[in-house]
Amino acid sequence: MIENNDNNNKRERIRNNPMMIISNDHCKNNISNQLFHHHHHDEQQQMNQQYSNDYSINNFINNNNHNNNNNDDNLKNNYKYQQQQHRNERLKRCRRSRFNSTLALPNFINNNNNYKMNSLLSILSILLFILIDININIVGIQASIQQRNALQVISENPELSMFKRMIENDSIFPSMFKSWKVTIFVPNDQAIKSFLERNSQQSDAFNSDLLKYHIVSASIKRNSWNEASPANALNGQYPPLFLTNIDNPLKPDEKLYYVNNALVSEAFEDLKGEGSNEDQSVYIIDEVLSSLKPNRQTAPTALELLKEPSIYGLDRFDMSSFLRKIQEKQLESIFSTPGTFFIPTKVASRGTPEFDQYVIQSHVVPDKSLFTRTMGDRRTYNTMAFDGNVDVELSFINKTVRFNIEQMYYIQTNTIKSNAIHKSGRVLSRMIMANIPVKNGVVHIIEKPLMLMDIAIRDFLREQNKLKRFYKLLEKHPDVLSDIDKHSNKTILAPDDNAFTNLMDNHQNFAGTGEESDEMKKLLLNHVVYHQVSSSDLKKSGGFANYTSANDVPVIFRLVGMEHNTRLTVESGGVNATSSLSDLGASDGILHIIDRVLGMPFKTIYEKLIDNPMLNETFQIGSQGGTQNWNSKLMDKNKRYTFFAPSNTAWMEFEKANPSEFKQLDQGLYPAISRAILDRHISAKGQYNKKDLEQTIKKVETVQGELIISPDPTTRDIYIEWEGQRAKIISSDINGLNGVIHIIDKVLAKRRDFQVNAAISSYSYCCHVLLYIIMGLVTIMFNRISLF
């Protein structure tokens, strides 16, 4: 009875809660976290388990039905219906689980990627903390660097050891450099060594007073530097420091910074003094700021120095004559205004031009404090001599030779716009003492007055050291010097000493020309033009002018280069020369210093033949025959040749008239033919220029015959005649070291030149063929003997 009751209770629980029939639905709970194949396996196990449960339940029901045959059939039917319903539901859930398992794969991947991403983020977080820590340290280091003071910068730099030892001798300087608002211009060790060597006679050359001249009690940044902005040094007895920036000539987008004449090589502008946290700046410079110490409490102006040179200990320079000229014209005030001042010592006038206000004003560049390094080589500046009547420019010229201890600085003025008293031209004066700072700028002591053309050309040539050779040759020919003195309006083209050095042979003759010979006299006259030719005149005529020398040789003047960087070139006697110093004015003319000797070439006619594009074909034909070709003779400097060279056009005309003959020449089949024809065009008897051919020479004996010279008096053309053929000289006087070339428009040759040589060539050909036959027979005989 009790067992029946238990069975009834079970049946009731099943009827009320059919879900108890099956186990827990693992498919639903785990599908989102498993891979598809793993989940599918679990799903099959669940299905088997569910069917097993169903089978057990059926047995349970059947047993109960068997034991309880009297129970209501409706209950049994109801249970079967519910069983079927739950079975269908399970099948639906399993189908859904298969679909969800497909979705589970990307979810699993996403979860896996999320895991990897979380790991990566963790690593990045660690790295970020490390970088933040490093950055904090860097910022700390930068802050510590930026917080350095001037004393630390000087102490840590090994190139400033000498300056460091100097400031340690006085306790006030280390304390000042630690805490004060200050700017210090520190010379490097090399600069101090050079300064002490130049002032070796003074035991305390770099003393405490001079050291204070390198210190300014303010923090000065380079962005505030302009054209010589003054800064007062700590030692008020000295003149101001002039701070300048100029464009770097090598890097136009950069600036160069100077204090007086010293270049700033390194800058420290973000320093802080201790305690009060004052701004500081340190600039390393390549020169000691050496200034003459005044014998009074304040530095003089330029005018005060003119009146009393002893303030700076410059009594050895006589400035009194120039001061009297200034006082006569009542122009003292301009020497008290800011500017750069050039003070001449030799003022005695040797010519007629008046020492007027323009001459005095040409010695002043207003509102600029120009030192030798900040002026720039050949950069021009406007002087105070500038109005509607006269315009004078000034420039600095550095002629110091490398490895030469003595510095060669010049100042030149160029009178661009002239009047009845002052002619156009340049005046050159050498600097005797440069870079003297004064209260209102800079003073440079020069040798003689600027702008004033009060010296004759003859005296100028005698006084110039770099023109000694040229003047010495002129003294050998007094008639040439006398002729130069007679003309008041002339241009002298003076070769410098280097131009002659390259031309001297072992006997100290110039390219074989004796110093007292008539040929040398003609050569000197090539450098004299009885007309004044200046650069400004050439600009007015389009940069070109053609004149004739005193030797009746054409002289071509040209201006080359850009507008602000032009150079004068001169071409004459087959030589092209460049002016190193042009437009040097004198009382009786103008002078240009050039780098070549006109009429005395520095190249042989062999090199001239190579350089001339009109003679390419002649050179090519003459180069046949290997190393012993015809052209090689043109390199002999001991000979004097006159070469009538056919032009390229002349060879083209010869080819049209004689194609087969030209082919022999052009291909170099028979070099003997080429040599014979070219020998007809050259004379080794002497150098005959165009003037000689016009006036004296009637016949020229060549290596292969004789040429008749036939000038045309109407056209002044010169013709060369040979056996009825006539060639015209189309370009003359191409001079070389060993002769002259005249270009002609016709090749002097006939067909018989080729016929004679053709017979010789046929004979030579037959001999060669016979030789080859004999050699072949000998070879066959030796081969047969070797067989036996």
C-alpha cells in the first residue's frame, strides 16, 4: 500500500512538473563558451542522456501501468501527450543549439582577441609608465641645464680654461657670474694666446680692467642685435661694445654675430643666476676685445681723438693736417656723430684738385660702426659725400696673402658722379691701423686721403709694391715713360708682378724677349690707351668698348658679371686679362691693374689651336701619325712660328671640290700627305703679326715652299697666294708663347700632292704584299721539314 502511494506521488510530481523527466539543459548553459566541435560533442551526449531518461521513464510508467491496471486511462493518455510535447521541445532546443554553436566561434575568437588585447594594453601601460618616468628625468635634466649659471658654463668648457683662471684671481668675478644679471663675452684659449703673443712686452696685457670690458651688466639676446647697436661694458672707461649681425656669405639664410671685430662662435642665452634667478648670457668669441685704454675716465669721440691722439697713445700718427682741413671747412660736427671714420696721415696735396668738403665727407660712413670683419670684402657703402652733384662710394679690400703675417687692408673710394673738380674713378689707400673703437663709432687710420686724385700715374706706378716689375721695364724705356707723361687723358693697363713671373725663362727674360729690346717696347705700348676708359663709361656703352693701344693694336674692354659684382676684362694681342683693381684714379688719367701681360701669351700656339673652335679640323688632321704627329712641333717654346691655319669652313670647301683626296686626309690613311700640306701653311723663320704683313713682309718662306703676302689697300684685307691660289686672312694675331696664328679661308693644296704620294703608296703596297708572300712560303717550308 505504501509502495503504491509512493508511485502515485511520483506520478503526481511528474504530472505537475514534466521538466523533472529530463536532466539539466547543458546545451543552453554552455553553448556561448565552447568551440563548435566541442559543443557538438556535448550536445550528442546530452541527447543520448535525454533519450536514456525517456526510456527509463517509459519503463517506469509501463511498470506502474502494469501494476495499476485499474488507473484511469485518461491519465496515461495525458502523460503521453505531455511526453511528446516535451520531446518536440527538446528537438527544437537542440536545433537552436547547433545554430548558436555556429555563432559561438566568432564569440570565442572575440573573447580570445579581447584577452590578447587586454594583455597588450597591460604591456603598453607598463611602457607608458616607464616613458613617463624617463620624460620626468629628461625634463629634470633639461631644467637643471637651463638653470645653469654663467660660471658653470665657463667652468665646464675646456676651451675657456685661460679665461676661467683669470676670473678666479679676483673673487668678485665668480660671485658675479653666479648670481648677477650679466652678459659675458668670453675669448677662447686660442684667442687669448694670440693676444698675449702680440702684446708680449706687456706683463699684464689682459688685466682686470680689460676683463671688465668683456662684461655687460644686462642680459643681451642676439635677437636684439642690429647694425652695431652699442652696449656699455662694465668698465665705463672703455668705449661701448658694438654688436652686429650680418648675413653669412656661405649660408645666406643664416646670420653671423660679431661684438666689435670678434665673431661669436657659440652662445648660451638661457642661463639663470642663483638666488635672485637673474637672466644671464654667455658668448664665446674668437678674439680678445682689445681696445686702447684711454688716459682719462671716458673714451674719446672721433673728433676728440683727432684733436688729441695721445688719449689713446697714438702720438706717432700725424692727424693734424687732416684736422686743419676739417676746421677750415667747418665740418668738425660730423666727426662727433655716429659712424665709421677714416683718418689719413699724409695729407699734403701733390696735384690740382681742391681738398674741399666732398673730400672730407668721403672719409665718413654715417650711422654704421664698421670693423674690418663686418665691412665685407668689396662691399660698398655710401659716404657722406652724397648729393645731387657728387656721389662717392667706399669699400674695403682685403689683400692679405695667405700665410703672410702682415695684413694688407685697403680702403678705396669710387667717385661715381663727378663734377668739374673731381673726376670719376677710384682712389686706394692702405690701412695703417684698423679697428679703433671710440665713443661714437670706429676709427681706421689710413695712409693717404681718399677721393683726392692728386698723384700722377707715373708716381702711382712707382709707389705700388705689386707693380715693381712693370715699372722697372718702363724705366728701361724712358721714351715710353716720357710719352705717357705727355698725355693727360689716358688709361694704363698695368700687369702685376705675378703676371710677369709666369713668363720668365731660365735667363730671366720674358718669354725670350729682352728687357731693352724693341719687341719689349712694343709690348709695353700695348698697355697704354690714349683715352680714359672707366667702368662707369663702359656701363653707359652697354658694357663694351673697342679702342686702339699706343702700339696700334686693338684693345677690347668688357664688363662681365652681375650688376653688383662686375669685373673689368681686357683683350688684346691674343690675351684675355682680368682686372684685379680697376678705375684707380690719378691726376693725369686712370689705371687698371690686370693679371696678364697683353701681347705676351702664356699658352703655346699648340694650346691656342686646341682652344679655337674655328680650327678643329686643322687640329684633327695635324694629330695624325701617333705621338710624332705634325701638331707636336707647335709645342716647341724655342721656336717662333707663323701659322696660316685653314678654318673649318675652308676644309669643308676643299672636301666639296676634292672628295676622294679629302677622304685620304680625314681618315689618316697617309699621314705624310697631311704633314706635307700643313708644312706649306707654316713658317719657322719668325713671328709675323698682321702689322708686319701689312707693312714690311712681302714673302714668307714656309717649310714646304713660299707664300706671297698681298695686302688690299682699299679694304685692308690681307691675302696669301700660292701657285695661283688665294686665301684671305679672316682672323689675325692669335698670339702664343712661340708664335702667332692667322686663320685663312682656303686650303693651299693641289691634286698632285695626292698623286705623287699615291705612286709612293702603290709601291709601298706592292712591297708589303711581296713580303707577306715570302713569309708565307717560309712558314710552309718549315712545316714540311718538321713532318720529316
